[in-house]
Amino acid sequence: MAVDLLIRNGRLIDPGSGRDEILDVAISAGTIGQIARGIPAAGAGQVIDASGALVTPGLIDSHTHLFRGSDFFGIDPDSVAWQSGVTTWLDAGSAGAFRMPAFREQVIERSEVTVRALINISYLGVAGMNYDEYCNPATCNVDLLERVVDVHRDVIVGIKTRMGSDGVGYQGTLPLVKAVEASQRTGLPIMCHISGSPPSIDNVLGKLRAGDTVTHAFTAAGERLIDSRRRIKPSVRRARDAGVRFDIGHGAGSFSFISAEALTAQGFWPDSISTDLHQLSLPGPRLVEDGEQISRVRGDGAPQLTLLTVMTKLLFLGMPLAEVIRATTSTPAAMFGLADRGVLRPGARADVAILELEPGPIELFDVFGETRRYDQKLACRATILNGVPMTPRPVPTPPPWIRMIDQEPPSARPA
Ligand SMILES: [Zn+2]
């Protein structure tokens, strides 16, 4: 079969197949053809010289918010995907049962990248900044969720619930209890957000089962995974031993170097690495706090937080490169049943990321503005979607409820 695109001489890292070596990848009709050394370039439609670059499966971001125009948080995935290698995006609970048809029509079907949804246990889904989806216990309607999943099962890969004092208010763990019931009835795994306490992290973890995921694992909020002496809590070890997964979900408030360094120093690494990209986290670290918490920094328009930024932070913390790639390819694919994603295999869909490790020095930020110096960062050379390199496009102007201020992002400030 004619080769449409040949990626030559890159360091192919594909943890799902155990490969890490210099190889060429031939793509035909949107599908991975041959993976071998020295594939002849003659006759190939397009040739990309990936010398010095990393060639990986298209990356999977397992926690994002993409219901743009329908809630506070949603962003446009395609405008970030081309510059970050992310070809598969999981929306973490923006849509609940009532808005899933619109999410499918407006986001899943209109995006170039692959979008899959974790359905919110609340039929409202995420709306505003005020975590109002659980305002009424009746929103956690398991019968309704099951009927919507029956219709949209091809695009729904999990159930999302938020367990934090800011989100659940007086309802305690009821939304999680309902999510477990919904999971038992649909067979879908749960992704559970943690933030402020109550509820206690012990109480939340005790309800999760093998195959469920905790997101915001490196939070410094009340439900953090470490105790006051920064030791891993016993309930966290028990949950991991029981098969509960831990995801990063960086976001605008959920990645702290204090938690990250304490956990990783004790050998606790995330199963999956994700951004929690949304309107507040995309522009990078917050500089200004006001009553509304919506003032943002106006940078040069380029996203300050992408999956590559978060992956770079894990490299800084000491996670080996191949494990960082695994946590953004084969592991999230397995966690959420994404067949044909997160692996480079002949016959698979040709979603490929061409990345490079750019020398620094660079400054890394957590959500509190804590900084760390590092000597390299992951950057994107190309994002190949279904066999075709994505073309650049700007990130759309933020919605009117995101107030931008003219201030340089911290990374652009002189030291
Ligand atoms: Zn989120």
C-alpha cells in the first residue's frame, strides 16, 4: 500500500509495546503500516525527519473540560492539540445526563481530535464556578444516567463525581455513593475529584474500587494524600493496593510541589498524568486573586499549561521518560477502555506525537506560584491525527466571564 506519511529516524517510545529505539513509522490511509528501521523514503507522499525527536503514540489527556460555550470552564481542544501532541481528550464530567446529547453534537462530533466523556453523576453536569451541580440530591439520578449511557455508550467511558467541601456542600458522600451504584449498573469506572475536606480522604477512598480513579492526586487541599508530617496516609496505600488509580489533574488549584515532592520521594507515582485544562488553568499560574477569582494573565495567547507542561513537571520530579509517556498513552487507554489508542501498532489508527526535549533552563510553577528550576522541557514538533499533521490554529478568545488583565505571565518576567 502507498505510504502517505513517513516519520524517519525518531526515537520511538511506545511503552504499550515495550519499544524504545530509533525506528521509522510508515502511515497509509490513516493507519500505522510498517514500523521498522530504514524504510525507503522514495514514493512516500510526505516525509518528516524526526531526527533528535521522540515519536510516541498520540497522547491521551484523561482530565479536561471541553463544553465550550455551555459552562464556565470549557475550552477548545483542537487549538491546544496541534501544539501539545494530545490526540485523545477525555472530558471529566462537564456534561451530565441532560446535556450529554448536546455535548456529543457540539463537542465530540465537531472536534478534529477524539473526544470521549466521563458523564457527571449529577444530571446538571458542571455549570459555574460555584460547584453547583450537587445543589439538590435529586440531581444524582442513577436511572436517568443509565438510560443516557445506553444511548451514548460508544462515547462515554466513565462516571465523574466531585468529592470536596466546595463541591458537595451538605450532601457529604451521597454523590459518590450514587456514582458507585451507577458504576455497578453500567460497568463504567468512576473518576473521583478530591479537594477540600470534609468529606475525609479516608471516607472517599474507602468507597472506591479497583479500576476507579482519584484525580487531583497532588492537591494540597484538605483531602490531600499525605498527613501533617507529609507521610503517605495508610488509606492511600490500601486504595492503591486494592487497584484504585491515581491521576494528576493539575488544573488551576490542584498541583502543589509540597504534595508532589513528598509523595514522589516516598515512591508514589501517578498512574495517569493529566491537565484538568479549562478556562482558568489554560493561561497558566494565577497571579491575581480577587473576590471573583476570575482575573487572569494575558500572555501571548499561547497556552501556558498543556499536557507537556505537566509531563515536564513529572520528569523534574524524577519520573523516567518512558513512564511519563506510559502515563499519557497506554495506561489511560487501559483505564478507560480506549481500544486502538495510546499504542503504535501496525493496523492501529495513526495518531502520533512528535516531541522533543528542549534544553532549558526553565522555571516550573505550581498553582501557588512556587517555582522550581529545571534544565529541560518537553515540546511538540507535530501532532499527527489519523495520519495527517494537524495545522496551527489560535486558541479562541476567552468567554466574557473570564476577565483578562494585561500582565506578563511569570515565565516571561525578567528574573
Ligand atoms: Zn476537572
